Amino acid sequence: QVQLVESGGGLVQTGGSLRLSCAASRSIFSFNAIGWHRQAAGKERELVAAITGGGRTNYADSVKGRFTISSANAKNTVYLQMNSLKPEDTAVYYCYVYTTLSGDYWGQGTQVTVSS
């Protein structure tokens, strides 16, 4: 079992920045992937950014150049730095991890609202 605790969401104006944090209950080295999804009202959940085996990162096209995913391994924490935010980034952001043995685990979600 893995617990994920997210923080850092909130309300920001267009062009502003936020940093999301996700603290895992065990070493992030034990995961095959760790990252963030988001779900806007009335839409399906979508991948935003992830770190996979070997430290590779991947991003949704819509956030490339604006969002950066990183990790602090000693703190079992992954971050999502979000810059140049747009109203279309408004969503609930979910931290997730994936392991080949146990599948997916999800955080409770944190709301990000970008006002125009």
C-alpha cells in the first residue's frame, strides 16, 4: 500500500505560477513511474507529466515548456512546477505512482484554478 499526500493547489491569475508537491509514504525509487494527472470538469483524466524508469520525463503537449516535474528522492516527494498558467489548466490535479507488482495508487487530488 502507498499513501500519497498532495499540496500546493490554489487560485492564481493567468500567467501566474504554482508548485504542487506529492509526498509518498515510501521511497520513490520503488516505483516504476510517478507523476501527475489532471481532470477538468466534464473531461476525462489526462496525463500531465511523469518520471519513469531511469529518470526519464514526459509531458503532455499542452504543458511542454511551461511545467516541470522533478523529485526530491530523500524526501520521497515529487513536484510539479507550473508556470505561465492558463485558464485551461484549471483542473483537479492528482499525484499517482505505478508499480508493476501492485498497479496504480492515487492521491486525493488538489484543485488548481486559473482565473482569466
